[in-house]
Amino acid sequence: MINKKEFHIQTKVGVYRVRIWWDKVDKAYLVKAVTLPGVVTFGASLADAKRMAKDAIELYGECLRRTSLCPPHEHCSERESKRNY
């Protein structure tokens, strides 16, 4: 059984939940943002995985801003999130 732990990552676009777990095959900590579709990354250590998660989330937010979309998080209204996805 894979032991996935949940963390809150503070970014310049807000606080996001991520799941991080150790993958024996890849020999790395894998990361998936809970509310951001397609935001996945990895790190050699837990601290590295958290840094990579922060970078990936901020890049995702920047891409959405450049396309005038609102990232799906608590600060978006339900109407905005549904409109953009």
C-alpha cells in the first residue's frame, strides 16, 4: 500500500493541498496537486518535492493568468471555476 500524505503548500497564488508519496520504482517523492488538474511533479527528497510543487503550482497559475482563466481554488467563485473548465 502506498502511503500518500497531504500537505498545504503556500504559493504566491494561494495555498494548495498536494499529496506526496515515495515511489520505490522511480526512487523519488511524487507529487499531485489535489485541486489542479494535471499538476504533477517529483523530488529527490521531501523538501525538494515540496519546492517543486510550489514551482509547478505557481507556473500553472501564471499560465492561467496569461489566458485569463481563474485557477480552481477557494478564492474563485463556483461560477468562475465552472466557466473555465
